[in-house]
Amino acid sequence: MSEHFRRELDDGVLTITFTRDDKLNAVSAPMLAALRGAVADLGDDDAVRVLVITAEGRHFTAGMDITTIDTGMGVEPDGSVNGRSVRRTYRALHLLMDEIEAIEKPVILAAQGPCRGFGVELAVSCDFRFAAPRTTFALPEVPNLAVLPGSGGISRLTRLVGPHWARWLAMAARPVDAERALTIGLVHDVFADEQFAAGVREFARSLVALSPQALGLAKLAIDAAASVDRTTARDFDRVANTLLLTSEEHLAKVRAFQQRAAAPRE
């Protein structure tokens, strides 16, 4: 068992919990490896239906742990910077976020406390986001490191909350609290502290109960609708639903509905 995270699988819900409270859950190499492994299992294992990423302690995460993860990627022995090497190394992080966004199963991020830097970038890659009342979201890269939150902290964030609030978070590096995050569309719901774990668990299990094929195609259709013209989006809807309308699962549900409707009422 790692001191940095805990991994649990229960009734189709795979949960990765950050447990590195002594470092405010700053994301370490073992935590990144755990995320990559969980995402791979979500994609490959039919028994894993939903992925939940959460934490325990004072923070959800303080961001990437720059004391243990090399941020000088691409720096040559003479001190010069190889831009190609920077981009190649950086791409590995982007691929993790891209897979979370693309995988045809739901991924939930549940931030029980402050969520900063990489945590926000991870959040906006997920399908669903939940917060506790004390949760705040912040992107401190510009003032703290003189770089952009380039792993989706601008591109995906802007898609979610628009350029108005993306400027507030990524450009001005101002935080938003849980209620404002809910208002601007950064999170879906805010659960009270005493109900947080149960609320997230109940939501995850409600997704397990849904048709995996319909859920996966809904995710694809939503992403397509956000990036293509309206006509193409509607065509995608029709093609996707053709697969579902002719599936045995759908036909069985229709037959069951018809049988209930035809049954005599007491």
C-alpha cells in the first residue's frame, strides 16, 4: 500500500484516493502512476464501470510536487533548453488527460478540499466534478512559476466556464470558492462535509446502474456536439442511436415496458 494513494474497487466503482496529507496531496510520481494505471483499467476491464478520483486530508491537491517531479524537462547539460524534448516529455502528461476525456466510461473528480494547479487541470478532464463547501479552485502557475497551466488548464477550462472566468482563474490567478464554482459551471454539485463521501458514492453507483453502451455513446455524442457544427452533431446522434435502438438491451427494455403496461392493474 502506497503512502501517497489508496486504490479500491467496489461494485464496479474504482476509487483512487490521494493520501499524502503531509504534503497537501501534492501530486508525486507514484500518484501519477496510480492515475495512469486506474485509467488503463477503466478502459480495459469491463468490470470497472466508473472511476472516482478523490482525496483525504486538508487539500484535494496543492498541485504538482515540483520537488520530486522534474520540471526542468528538456534542459541540456550546458543549461540550454531543447524545446522538442520539452514537448515530448510534456506530451506524456497530456496523454493522461486526453485518455480521461476520451475513454467511453464516466470519470468523477471529487475535491473535498482546496484544488490547485494540476488538480484543476485534472478536474476539467473529467466528466463530473464535485466539491465540498471548503473547496476552492485556483491556478497559480502564472504568478508562482511564470508558466501557463498548459495541461488543459486553459483549453479545457475555457470550454467549461468560458473566457470570462478562464481569465479570472488562469490569467489573474484568482481562486473561486465552491459556490462560485457551482455557479460558473466548474462543478456539478456541492455536498456538505458530512455527506460528501456518501453523495459521491451514491452518484457513482447510479452511473454503474446505467447501460454502459448508452453511457459511452452519450459521452462521445456530447463531445462531438461541443466541437462540430449542429448538422454534423445531429447526424452523429442518429448514427449512435441507430446502434442502441437495434441492441438487444434496448429491445429487452421495450418488451419489459410493454409487459408492465399490459399487466392488469389491481
